[in-house]
Amino acid sequence: AVRTWNNEYNRRVYSTVFSGRAGLDYQVSDHWAMGAQYLGSLSKPQMDQNDHTVINANNTPTIESLINSKSSDFKKLHSNAVNLHSLLNLNNAGKNISFDLDYFNLDNNINRNFQTQNSSSTNIPIINGYQSATNSGIQDINMYSARVDLMAPLKWMTLSYGGKVYLSETNYDNQYFDTTTGAPVFQANQSNVFQYLENTQALYISGNKKINNKWDLKLGVRVENTQTKGNSFTLNQIN
């Protein structure tokens, strides 16, 4: 049999957001400056949605069945970013060395509830046609990085080189509950808890040469080394 699904949904999305930024720089001496910066954000997005589906049989106006669904999403996102930086001029010819330390954190709490009901063409509920569930997730991300860059103007070119170390950790806990009977029943096959780690070390060197008023030449090389580790606590498996 050929069936046509006509879907209509109404969705409302709204959010409250608070964010701020603050920075401070201090000139220690004629050749040395240092500072710090903070960025923070807190948001609570929410979405409500109603779905109405009409199923027609054999490409005719005859209504075979109806599906009505409701869902609500609630999130709470909180992020923090901190930067510490320093710039040291080694001479008056433009030779300098800079340092940066960065930290970033994101907490994301997600909750979703939904119910769906299959009905006949006369809107009478079908036996075993009701399903309800709730889904919650907790995501926690932490990132750390340290970077040093050195610029050395030479007579025939400007040389830049430096290195960076980057560390990140992501933890996620997703839980799914079937609430069709009115009492939440944990669904292990639709839930997941895992941790992901990533470490990267990088070195680079580049040279820039101004040939004339129209042309610049820049050559460089960068090498990176990355280690990753994924730990699924649900599957008891490490990759």
C-alpha cells in the first residue's frame, strides 16, 4: 500500500542569555606588558513543539490514521573562558616573545520530554499507540592550552617560530527513560556514558620576505603530534 504523510508542526523557541566580558592589561615596563581576559556566558534555551500528522492511504483523501506528538526541550549552557597573556620586547628592532595561557569550560545540561499518540481516522486512540519518554544529558568540556611565539626580524627576512600544547577533556552522560507506563524505566540500550581525551603538541617556524611593494613571500613548516583516548563506560571499552 502507498501512504502519504502530511505533517504540520508548531514550534516555539525562546531563550534567556546573560554574558559578560572583562579584561585588564598592565604595562610593567617600556618593554614588557601583561594582561588577563575573562568571557562568561549563561543561557537557558527552551523549545516547545506540537506535531500533527495525517496519514492518507493509496494516494486518496481517505484518512487512515493520525499521529499527534508533543515535545519540550530545556537546556542550560554555562561557559567560561580565561586568557593570560604577556608580551616582551627584546629590542627596539621588533624582536619580541609572547606567552598565552588559555582555559575554556562548557557545561551543557539537556532535558527533553516527548509524548506521541497514534489514533484512528476518527481520532480514537489506537491500542499500544501511545509512547512517552524523557531524555537527559550532561556534557562537560574542559580545554587547556599554552603557547609561546617569538618574532625575530633579520636583515633579509622576518622569522617567526613557536610552539603550543593543547589538552581537552569531554565527559558526557546521556540517560533515556521510557515513561509510557507513567513510571520512568531506564533504557540502557539508548543511554551512553563516555569520556574523550585529546592532547596535541605543535611546533612551527616560518619566514616572511617583502620582495617589493606588490609581492611578499612567506614559507613555513608546522608539525603536530596528537594523542586521543575514548573511554566508553557503557561498553567498558577504551580506544
